[in-house]
Amino acid sequence: MTNRTSINVVWFKRDLRLEDNEALFNALNTNRKTLLLYVFEPLLLNDEHYSERHFNFIKESLRDINKALEKYNTKVLSVTNDLATAFNQIQDFYKVHTVFSHVETGLLVTYNRDKEFKRYCRNNFIQWIENKNNGVERGLLNRDNWFENWESYMNQDILPFNAEPQQFLDFEAIEELETVLSQTDLSTPEDTPFQKGGNTMARKYANSFFENRHTEYMYNISKPQASRTSCSRLSPYISWGNVSIRQVFQKAQELKKQSDNRRNIGAFISRLRWQAHFIQKFEMEHTMEQASINKGYHKLKKSISDRYQKAWREGQTGFPLVDASMRCLIHTGYVNFRMRAMLVSSFTHILWQPWQDASTHLSQQFLDFEPGIHFPQLQMQAGETGINNLRIYNPTANSLKHDPDAVFIRKWVPELAKLTTPFVHEPYLMTELEQGLYNFKLGEDYPHPIVDIKENRKRASEILWNMKSDPEVKRESIRILKRHTLRDRNRMLKTD
């Protein structure tokens, strides 16, 4: 045991890539061999925010990395264990000198896990180096100079993956570790409707977007069907780290200089900035995972309805665009931003349910689940920040505007497909005679609306607008603005 070889470990989290991976880059710039490690931890495998689609995406990403690593005679050691157990077993073979990873803005369970791992490293004389991820910074008290620092980070050189086989533990060494660790089977179903994980697929999506799909980006961004091709569809690859924000940002900036579609690319770049902004907000105030950031809204009480929540989760609310969006999300793992906002608004405003009860269902469905986006956006769309405009989406108005020919609704709510377009949008307006003409029975073939939308929108609007005047809501709004407001907000919004 005294002659154990001293090694580095690169602990992959949501940075499943080789290029522009600071942890990997730094590990390879030492004189020690490096073991690449991914741990499928029971604390996440059993966490209610995750589902099989996420772990399949991770496995696909790891297989993609391993394929690229074949010529280096190595691979990622992928195991299913709690973190300390995995490292204890590795340490039976090697002396872990330094662990390299990135700072993870994740769930509370991962934050607590990281604190425990820091103690583990200290007790085992292991150095743990955490690198900045996508320009998000830990320990900030306010946003002074944050945007300037973030943009400076985005314009730094992409970190290359220049490696030699002798820098890694080889296949033989890893296979020896696999005999004692709980090796994870990385196989996944082939025929699924979800985007496949990995840098190879990320590059394909990025190339097709920057080459031609971006030309209709702004025009189609709110349309539930057209956005599926006009939007970049890079979000899962960014969320799981198959590409870095910096790689995408620089590619977009390069295209913007030579493109005739500067406004489309500019709008896309502004959303990359906002993505980082929201993750930074969550990093600075992680209590958003469970409670409204504005403590004044903690007094807001809503009656729980299991029936309403079940209908919403299953796409059976009687509001066609809501139901189509939910069914599409469940089946494919994706709907565009407006449909996500509408799903949250319908749950929290129309059905008057607490946003916390929507959290886990949505996170399980979003293939691109990113905690730093998920919780701030839930609260913003629920109208419980005190600083954002209150938006109570009208599903019918949105379907008429963004899916006027009901193409999206017909695809995902096929029981309405045979109706004329006006009735696809509002089947509840059909008379008994009209239902007979279409051989369609409201309440049997498709549900009646489960609530009165006009009445419930009015109730939600009145209550939430009145709460903006609550003294505690006002005090909290001032605190939030002081802590999280960007001084150069207009620059963040700039698109050309």
C-alpha cells in the first residue's frame, strides 16, 4: 500500500466533454497520470427531480467520450456508488493526489454532497480543485461587474484537448478497478424520441442551427411546432455539458460578424447571457429550490387539488394547447420556452396550485433539466418574485396566435384532429348538434375544461397584483434587486 502510484482524478459532473473542460485541461497539465471518473450516485438516481431519460442522456454522453478516448487507450470509469465508497475503492489501488472537477450549481443534495466530499478529501489528504463552470461564480454578494467578468470569460480562448496516451490510466488499469467497483452498464434504448447525448450530436445540432436553421429563429421562437426546428435545440447539450457555453457563444459571435441574419443570431446570444444570469442567481440564493425567493409570498396559500394536478400532468385539462404541450413534453422531453411558461402559468394561475407541486414533474420531463434555470423560472412564471412583470397566459389566445392552423394541437391531441380548426382551439364551444355532426362527445372523447378560465385568471391577477403592495413583498423586492440586478442590463438584452 505504501507504493501506491499517485494519480489525479477528473470527476465529471455536468461537464461531459473533452474540449474546453477546465478540470480536464488542468489535470493533464500535471506530471501525474489521470483517471477519468463518472459516478452514478444513488442520491441522484433516487432523487425525485430526475428520471430515466436524464441518465440515458448521460450514458450516451459517456459512450461518446469513450469513443473519442479509444485512441488514447483509456476511457471514463463509470460506476454506481456513493462518492466516498467509490474513492475508497480507488484508493485501495492508487493514492489519489488531486481531484479536479467544476463548481456545480445543483440541487441542495449535491451541494451537501460536495461539503461532505470536501471533508473526505481533507481527512484523506486529497487536494480538490474546483474550476469555474460557464462563467458562474461562487461566493458573490452582488452583481457588481458580473456581466463584464462573464463576457471576459466567454471571450477567453477555448481550452484544447491535447493529450497523450501515457497521461491516462490505461484500459488494463481501469478494467482492474472495475473488478471491485460497481461498474455501470452504459447501454441505452436505441429507438426513443429523445435527443441523443454526446458532443458528436451537440456539434451536429450546432452546425445545422448556425448554417441554416437560425434564419427563422426570432420569427418562430414562440411557435410550438416551428420552434422545434428554428430554435437551436442545444439546451440539453449545454445543460449536461456536452458543449460549453463559451464554445457556443464564440461560434455565434463569429457567425454574427459575417451573417445577413445578425438580429437572429444576436437574439440567440442574448439568451445565452440570460441562461448564465439565472444560474448565477440560483447559485447566490439556492433556497429557491424549495421556497419563493421573495419571502413575502410565503404567506400565499393555495388549496391543493389532486384532481387538477393529475389532469395537468396527464394533459387532460380541457385546454388544448396546455394538453398538447404537456403530452409533447412527456413524449419528447422538449417544448419551447413560451409553452413551458404557459404550462407553469396554467398550473399556478389558472388551476391555482403552488409552483412547488409542479417542480418535480416538469424536471423529470425536461431533458435539459438545469436546476439553475428551473427554479428561478418556475418562480418568475408563477409571479412570486415581486420584481418581474406578472404574466398570466391565456391558453386559447396563445393557441390562436402561435398555432393558428392547430398543427401542433392536432399532432399531440389527436382526439381533436377531425374537428374544424376553430373547434380544435375551443372544443368546449361546440353545441350538442355540432358534436353529433362530428361524432364527437365532449366529456368522453375530450374533457370539458376543468376550471372556468376567465374567472380563475381574474382571481389570480387580483391576488398577485395586490400582493405586490404588501410591505414584506416590497422589502424583499428591494433586497432582491440589490443582490441580483445587473448594472448593464440593457447590454444583456442587446441583439445587434
